[in-house]
Amino acid sequence: MILLDGKKVSNQIKDEIAQEVATIKERGEKVPHLAAVLVGNDGASLTYVGSKVRSCKKIGFDSTLIHLPEETTEATLLKQVEDLNNNPEIDGYIVQLPLPKHIDEQKVLLAVHPDKDVDGFHPTNFGRMALDMESFIPATPFGIMELLKRYKVETSGKHTVVIGRSHIVGRPISILMSQKGEAGNATVTLTHSRTKDIKALPLQADIIVSALGVPGFLTADMVKKDVVVIDVGITRVPDETKEKGYYITGDVDFEGLSEKASFMTPVPGGVGPMTIAMLLKNTLLARARHQGKQD
Amino acid sequence: MILLDGKKVSNQIKDEIAQEVATIKERGEKVPHLAAVLVGNDGASLTYVGSKVRSCKKIGFDSTLIHLPEETTEATLLKQVEDLNNNPEIDGYIVQLPLPKHIDEQKVLLAVHPDKDVDGFHPTNFGRMALDMESFIPATPFGIMELLKRYKVETSGKHTVVIGRSHIVGRPISILMSQKGEAGNATVTLTHSRTKDIKALPLQADIIVSALGVPGFLTADMVKKDVVVIDVGITRVPDETKEKGYYITGDVDFEGLSEKASFMTPVPGGVGPMTIAMLLKNTLLARARHQGKQD
């Protein structure tokens, strides 16, 4: 079994981006600038946003963290979003989810200008992606595609079973892998909570993308020999023996499957680290596209 | 076998819309207005557009046909599109495809304002559809969903195999049928030209949507008992014995499957007539949304 080492590949990608930033600086041009908007003090959100900002610093991006209090009104947040849309210094930005309950999440995401929407959550970007046009691909499915490409995993004509139909993972990866192009051309089945006998289809699959969030869901008896397994499930399991009070685990019985799979992502260290790398990649793309429009 | 009678259902839908138009007129309000832009004199396009305009008249819509010569420049067409975007009389419009080769089709479709894009081809509408938001659903998949609903075909948990990944049929119907809601919640497999053994998956399917355009492709040995078959293939086969010089046929060996299927669309008279009905439905929706925004 070959490990799809997201940690290693994400570091390679960050190195590649850092080199591009160095070249941009040498030419005396504006470096990419990512902003993040965080409302409130959710623990996981603080961790994610902090990690994104640190990654920006490491590779030479400018970054801005806009941390607003929990009680921020929807109107204030929408004004902030508008300011970011109009600020030529900012190439791309994200609004960290979840937002406090008194704010309409969809309304805020719709207000993000598609050209700065490096999370790829705006319907215009989602539609452009689904119609195979230039867009910002949401970071997690973008990371999965990149892992498949770098490890040269054959996908053309292969039966891929995606487990989970979320808008940020299951739906977009099912679209991307069935499109033409590298890491594409797969025959994709999208399974979900209403699928009858959810265990039957993975047994036929050449490639499985599991984004269910149920620890240990995918076991060795549910897959065929030489399957490729992408584990997108990230669940925090409480554990008092750990320093943080929990450990991270995926949807896949890693040990059980490691004898049977041909390629497999670990959790942690698989899809997770790829997500931040691809957000940075999208920001680099956003800068290039804005510069292109100005030229 | 129960015939999914698109001709009958489309007439019902048109009657329902005509009643709504009558009510709108009684209230002295503006009736829905659909415009169609046709460039050149392609025979099939002339037929389609003519049929759309006639349908508008029948149900009481206002309609405008803008017929431009073959040699129309891209700039002139884009100006026409802009005028339609800005014309408050027009609720929705379509640009009939294909366009002459000297015009960039994608550029024109991107210029159509999403609020008037009753064909649902603009990425903003496509993305909104894929993210389960209010949108204009492309007429053919919209028609398929409506047929399934009116005949109360059970789709939840059913394995649906879609054959063909086009942007106007295969891709959107694979998204719609796997979403939550009526005629949704199916487990959907999208197959295409790169699928290995394209005959194996239909054999597992509870529902098959064939949008391949290969006459007689789907034969009785490729399906299981009680399958539901939606035939989207419309091929003109030359035939000198026919008045028009051709006959219309679908992807499905209708006679062979009629003993085995539980529900089946005929060709012609199945999905085809539904397409025009759903375009009219989208125009009615466009009017209601524009009125809503003005209130």
C-alpha cells in the first residue's frame, strides 16, 4: 500500500508557491494577499484561521485577520464583506464558518465577490466548476484532485464511489472526478444517507472517497483488493489520555484496510493539510487573474 | 408498463400556466414575456424557436422573436443581449444554440443576465441549482423531474444510472436526482464515454436516464425487470418514406424494453414536449421573481 501523504505533498505545494512569491517580490510586484474574517471565538475556527494565517506568513503572502466579536450584526459583517470586495489590496478572502446563529450564512457567502471567493463557495464559482470553466475549486476537493494527480493514480474509466453529498466535499468531488482531464474521467456514484445498503456499492469501487464523518465506517469487508481510499472524515474523539483531550480519526479502519488498499490517505496527515495548501493556491490564482485583468 | 406520457403532461402544464396567465390578465397585470434570439437559418433551430413562440401565443404569453442574419457579428449579438438584459418588458429570454462558428458561444451565454436566463445555462444558475438554491433549472432535466413527480415514480434510495455527461442533460439530472426532495434522494451513477463496460451498470439500475444520442443503444438484455426508463436521446434518422425525410428515434429499443420496464418515456412524445413546457414554466417563475423584487 502506498500512502497518499498529504502532509508531504502539501509542503511541496507550499514550497512551490513560496518560490513563486519570491519571484514576484524580485520583480517588485505586489505579493498575494489573503484575508480571513472570523466572527466569535469558536475553538476549532480559531485553530483553523490561525493555521491559515501562519501558512500565509511562511510562504511570503500578506495576510489580514479580521476578528469580529460574537455579537457582530449581519449588517456590520456584510459591510465588512463589501469593504473587502472593494479593497484592491486583497486578492482573496474567506469568511470562516460556522457564523453565529443570528447571521444568515448564505446571505454572507452570496455577498463575497466571485473573483475573491478563494473558498469557491459562491454559486457562480460552483457553477463555473460544474460547467468545466475557470473557477475557484473548493479547497478540500481541489486537494483530493491534486493528491491523485501527484501520485499518478489512474482514475479514467475507474468506478469511484463517493460517500456523502455535502456541498463542500461530496458534491464537488463527484463532479470533478467525472469530468474530462487529469484525475477525471471516472465513473462516479454518489451515495448518501438515503442510499439503500450503503455498504454494497463500495465493494464494487476502484476508488472510494469517504466524507461521512463516522469513525471507522469503512471496513476491510466493504472494499475490494487494490482499492484506492481517500478518507475525508475528520472526527474529534474525546480522549482524556491526550494532551488536547481528543484525538482525530477518519471514516476508514486504516489498519484493517492497509493490507487490501493500493493507495490510502492517513488521518491526520492526508486530505486535511492539502486543504490549506489549496486555499493558498487559490489565492495565488486570484492574484494572477486580477493582475491579468489590470494589464 | 406505464407510459410516461410527456405530451399529455406537457399539455397539462401548459393549461395550468394558461390559467395563471388568465388570472394575471384579470388583475390587469403584466403578462410573462419570453424573447428568443436566433442567429442564422439552421433548419432545426428554426423549428425549435418557432415551436417556442407558438407555445407562448397559445398560453397567453407575450413573445418576441429576434431573428438576426447568419453574418451577425459577436459584438452586435452581445449588444442585443445587453438590450434584453436592460429591457424591463422582457422577463426571460433564450439564445438559440448552436450559434454560427465566428461567435464565441460561451461569451454570449455568460452575458445573459442570470435573472433572465430561463434556459438555466448561466454558471450562476447552474451553481445555485447544484447548491440547492432557487434558480432556473435547464428545461430538459427540469422536465424529467416533473415527469417523475407527476407519475409519482419512487426515486428515494433507488439506484439511478445516467448515461452521458453533457452540461444540459446528464450533469444536471445527475445532480438533481441525488439532491433531497421530491424525485430526488436517488443514488446516482453518472456514466459516459470513458466508462468501462458501459453495459454493466444499467443492469443494476432501478432507473435509467439515457442521454447518449445513439439509436437503439439500450436493449432489453441491459436492464433488470421493472426498471424505469427515461429516454432523452433524440436522433433524426434519414428515411425517404417519411414526409420530412427522416424519423425521430431515441436511445432505447422501445419495443424490446416495453415488456420489462415498469415506466418508460416514448420518443417522440416523452421528454421532448416537456422541455418546451418547462421553458414556459421558467418564464412564469422569472416574471414572478421580477415582480417580487419590484414590490
